[in-house]
Amino acid sequence: MRSICTVLAASAAFLSLSALANGGAELRGSIGVRPQYVLISFDNSGNNDLWDRSRALAQRSNAKFTYFLSCVFLIDRNDRKSYKAPNEPAGRSNIGFAASKEDIARRLDNIWRARNEGNEIASHACGHFDGKVWSKADWEEELTTYKQVLGDAWSKYGDGPEPEGWRKFVDTEIRGFRAPYLSESPALLSALRDKGYVFDGSGVSRGPALPLHAGGLYQFGLPTIDEGPKNKPVIAMDYNLFVRHSGAVERPDHTDEFENRAYHAFRGAFERQYDDKRIPLQIGLHFTLMNGDAYWRALERFTSEVCVRTDVRCTTYSEYLKETGGLTPVAGAELVKPAASGGI
């Protein structure tokens, strides 16, 4: 996907710090206007059919995605007692385990193919527990378990020999994290820094915002975006739309309506940034279909329309940081945590 936009993005990043400090004014002249970034991510990343569907979407729409993978989907349910979360009995997970060894082998193949296609694999912890009261030591335990499970998964469950570079990938390329339920804490952030993570995507912001940078860790926030007939703000994540639209109860009779509402919310948020400061837009989905597949269909429409533009970069969190140098936030871009749990 390397194109002239990549070169423009790198050049714009070098020269745009002063512009951002003044509210994100457009860059003019021979460099042109910096691209509009869109950061699309998936949480849990379990269902193999949705791995296939998302990879196909990335390829046909010139996009790259970040997959926040839960490591219990790389543990066969017969081996579930090999996993113990902090303060929990062995073999317990809030989202279950893999259905079979064959299921894991297919998932590992999808992970490796997605990575080689330019997508990013990041961590969503293992058992999807709410770690808001976990200590730093608890989080370090979970993060260590994550790398061990992912590192050993191919040798335990993979179809064929472990690919060359698999363990290096696990050791060096798992750079990002998103907390289950978007439930972050100072203990988590401290553990991420000490474990060498580069970014955390567990925050929430009032509208699109540039990442904060503190102590070597970039902190991203899923934005609130205007949605529905009254343009009420909602976190740009499928679960929050699901709650907004139907109280988290499946309503197959309204699937088309919910798809259209989500699509227009994504597109409206994009156009406001594209026509103004071009702050990156973040959108998060899960590997779970809600209200049928309303939110996946909305994302597919949105991605297929905007990511093919020459001045739009639908890319991973790590590539965004690499291309922009982790641009400093403009005034008013602080990340703000919601009053209640932000997602699943």
C-alpha cells in the first residue's frame, strides 16, 4: 500500500508540529495538505469467519487494521486450566476459549497472514476481565501470560511447522494494548510502560483527538461522534451503538435502519475532520455481530468509500505513529474517560 501519500505523510509530519500547535491549520505549498488518517480496530479477534471478512475488506479498500487479540482464543478449551488470570481460579475466562485445536490452527494462520499483509496485531489481554482494581503486578502477570500464550501457540496448535520469525513477531511487534471494557488505570499504564508497550488504546475522547504522550507511552481515545436523528454523541464502537439502538437486545427487524445510522455517524465524523483539522478518526468494532451484522455492514460501506481516496490513510496505530512521529495534541484534545464502562 506504499504510495505517494506515505511520502507526503512523512514530510507533513516533520513540518506540521507548529501547525498543530495552532489548531491544526492546513499545510500548503509543494507538500500539500496532510492526509486524513482513519484508525480502524477490532477487539477480541476470535471468530475465524470475521478474520476472513476483515482481511478481504482491508485488501479491497486499501486499508490496514489493528486487531486487539484476546489470547484465550489461542487456548483450546480442553487446556483451559493452563490459563490463570490474576485473582481468578485457573481455567476461567469471561469470553470462553477456543472451540478446538483446528479452530486455533485456522486462527493462527489468519493472524500470520493478516500481519504479513500489513495489518497490526495488538493485545486485548487474555480472559477479558475488568482489571480496574488490579495492581501493577497483576497486570504484569497478565501481560507476561499473553506473550507466553501467543509465543507457544503455533508449536502447540499450528498446522505445520512454526513460521520463521513467529517468536520475533511476538516479542517485538505486539506494541499496542486495549483494555477489556476500556477499563484502564494508572497501574495498567505503568505496567505497559515497563513491559515495553508503545501505545494504549483504552481511552475515550470528546470527539476525535490526537494521542497524549506520557512517560514513553502514547494514549489514544476512541472518540464520541454524533449519531442518530438528534445527533447525540456516542462512542465510535459497535457495542455502544448496539446499546444506543436497541438496549443491547437483538432487533433483526431494524437491522437496515441501524446500519444506515451507524454508516452516517461514521461518515459524518469523517467529513468533519476531512474538511477541517484532519485529526485522526478512530472506529472500533468487535468480532461479534450485533443487530445482525448492521455495524459490520456500515463499516464496510464506510471503509470501501473513504479508504480508497488518495489523501486518506486507513492504517494501523503503529504505522500512524511511525508516519507522523506521534504528533503532539492540539489544545483541548485531552482524553476523557466516560462516567461508566465504555465498551466490551
